[in-house]
Amino acid sequence: MKQEYDFSKGIRGRFFRDGAKLRFATSDETPTWDGPSGRIGVFIEQEAQRSLNAYRKQPKLITEHARSEQDTAQGEYAHRQLFELVQNSGDALLESKRGRSILIRLTEEFLYCADDGTPIDEQGVEGLMLDRMSSKKNTAAIGRFGRGLKSVLRVSDAPEFYSRSGSFRFDKWRAAKLIAQAASADLYPVLRLPEPIDPGDASIADEDLREMMTWATNIVRLPLRIGAQAELARQIQNFPPEFMLFVAHVRYLTLENGDDSRSFILSDSDGELHLDDGEGFSC
């Protein structure tokens, strides 16, 4: 579907129609993506060290935290990765003055979720790391880094979060190695030890990530476990267009799986919402 995108002009992160095609547009401004030495990067280093210190003092927390993550990923959220990612982006858009767009893209190697909402802040990082520490700022937010987003551990061992404010990854094997140096356990948590990363370095070998970084403010990239692609393809196929009616501030949602694409557009005419999924569904 990349041939259907045009980044030459327009407003960053907005979709527009060209015949039957749905395309992105972007402004000429050069986006700024903070690296590991930025505010979020420094905060992440400090929080990770606090987690390791806590495990040294109380090793029982290691197993407790690991089981909590496992229960979320394999329990009621086991088949909700796509829904939780879109909810999270929807809440980022709720807090944004200009953002309206969400893109989901599934490839053989990665699942991406990009939006042009408010960049992540320290509360958002805490919401990812800790249980029951959602960074929702108001009652209209439905999923901003709540427990459900931890369901991505079912499909990825090393989820990555790219944001204009700072980028970082979690890594199952790195976390186990570092925590084991503090205290031994049979099972280790993944999301307690984020690692700041350079988004520029990551984008060099990833054309899709480079493309999204021209318009998005937040991008989740999930390196996929073996067998996860088929499950996520089903979630894309079954994603309900009616979801858009519950997040009216989200106006454009595209779900891509190779050459297959589903595009939802929500418009407002005289105070009345109209939903078009490009396949004959409208309300």
C-alpha cells in the first residue's frame, strides 16, 4: 500500500481520498525525535535502576511482577492486542489539538501502530512499566497505557515505543539477564526495565518506520514472535468499524496487512457523525 501514500504536501498526519484510495499527507517541516539523552531517556534510566534496586531488596517482587504480566498477556487480553493498541492511540489523540489519525500496519516481521497524537510523557512510561498505573488524565480516555497494552507480550518479546519525546524498548532476554544479577528467580518480568534507544538508528534499516516518522508522533513497533502474524491478521480482518463511534475525536483509521487495507473515516456534518469503512458500511 505504500504506493498510495504521498508525503509531498498537505497537513502532517491527515488522510485524504484520491478516487478509491486513502493516502497520508505531510507538511514540509522536519520532525524532531529526541534521543536517549533527552528528558524521557533520562527518566527511563532512573526508573529502570529503581526497579533493580527494589528487586535486590525484595526478590519476591520479581516473580509477582512476572506473573502479573503473564496473566495479562494470556488472560482476558490474550486476543486484544490490536484493540488495545488502537485504544491507546485514540487516547493520545484525545489529548492532542491537531491529531486525528491512526495507522496499523502488519508485515512479516513487525506490527506497527502509529498516530499523530500527544507524545508520551513520564506518566505514560510509568503506565507501561507498572500494574494498575494507567496514565489516563481524564474520564474520556479509555486505554492510555492501561493493563491491556501489556497484552503485546503475547505476540512480541521486545516491544518498542517511538515518540517525538523519547524512544525506548523492552526486551525479555535483556531484562532477565539484568534482574538475575540482582536476584535469582524462576520467571522474570519484561516491562520493568525499559531501555532508551535512538529512533534515528532504528529507522535506518526500516523503511516503514522511516515513512511513519515523517508524520507520526508516536509509533509502537512489535517484532513478532513466530506464529503471531496469523493471529494479528485475524484481528485486523475482524476489527469492528463501529469502534470509531466511541472515539469521535479519531477521524481516520487504516488497518494494513500487505496489499489488503481497511480504512475507516468518521466525519461530522451539522453535528451528526457519519462513518464510512470504504466497503459499503456507513452510518
